[in-house]
Amino acid sequence: MTPILKVITEYCDVYVDDINLQALAVEDKPLYARRMWGYLRAAIPHFNLPANMQIYLVGTEDAPKLTEPIFGNITYTTKRDITETFTLELDENGKGYDLFCCRVREVDDFDNVILLPTSGITYDKEAGTVTFTATPENPIPKGMTFDMDFYTDGSFVETLTPEQMNILGYCFQIVWQTRFNNDYLSNVSKVEDKSFSEQNRANKENADTERLEAMRTHLAEEMRRYEQNLYYRKTFPSRGLI
């Protein structure tokens, strides 16, 4: 068995330099894991050599070999000033999560949602409860909104080798780069005037396209090399290093 987070943190995260994901890994680990799984889920179909690789990774409808992560989000707003510790009981779906994070949700003057770190809040996975610490000196005011994220890891049934996980990392990189290339604000035409002139958009799009094609070529080479190595190992069983 191979945990999803092992693949994400050790073989996917290292191939992308995304400051937003890096910040999220520090500020909200459950949401970070959920975002990264979204990329990895889309990346898995790219690992399609050897021909039976998809069945090896995810199995079939009748015999699945991939357990997907479970995640949840709850928003709670206080209905009165809280001056003592209290416990919020979640429903049955709120039990058993491995990762938990709680942040304070605020809205600025421009209606932008801001999530701020907070402390003194704990989650009991067995009971499915969240405990908020408050005192008369440090109360929780009425109307404060808490945004809570939960995550339980999934897994591949097979114990993936470093070689296989590394190829998944290359697949992940392609999905991330594709989304980066499709960023709306970067691609949409801008209104130009004397104060602003867009000169490099076409050059950037060409460079992004070439980078993505280079990644796809590299992935294809790595999968062919992996397929060839499998054949060699089967044909010429190893008897130790020479």
C-alpha cells in the first residue's frame, strides 16, 4: 500500500514551485492536501505506459485499487459572545479525519474573503468534536466565523516503487503546468493606452507552450525507459550489482 500524501509530498511537490501551494502547506494542511490531490487525480491517467499501468494503479470498476482521500469543510459562526471553553459536536461525517485546520474568516472592504490563523481550537477525531478555548479575558465575539478543513488520506493498493512514484511526479508537473498556461488573467487581451502597453504576451504564450511540450516529451521518454527496464528485469533477472 502507498499513501497518497507520500506521493504528493515526496514526488509531486518537488517538481512545482508554486508559492500559493507552499503557503497553503503551512497555513492549512488539509486544504493543501485536497488541492494537491486534485492535481494528482488528473495526472494519473497520463501514466499510460506500459499498457496495463492504469489497471495497476487504479484497478477496475469491479476491483478498484485506489482509495481516494476524504475531505470536508465546515463553517461555524458564533451566535453570542463566548467567554468559556465550549465544544461543537459535528455530525457522523465529522469523525475520523487525520488532518484538521481552523481559520477565522473575514471579509475586507472590497468583499474579498480573508482567512486568518487562529489558536486554541482542537479537534477530537474519535468523538467528532471541535473544542474552542475562550475566557472572559479572551472571549470569542458574537458573529465570528470559523472556517474548518478536514482531510483523511487515501492510498494505492499497490506498493509503488520510487521509479513509479517519480513518473507520477512528472505527470503531476504536466497537469500543473497546463493549468498555469491556461491562467485567464495572463491570456486575456489587455486594454492598452499611453500608460500601459503589453508587449510580451505572445512571447510568454510561446515559451509556456514550448515548456509544456518539453515536459510531455520528457514524460514519454521516462515511461518508455520504465517499460524497457521492466522487460529487461523480466528477461534477465537480477543477481545483484555487477
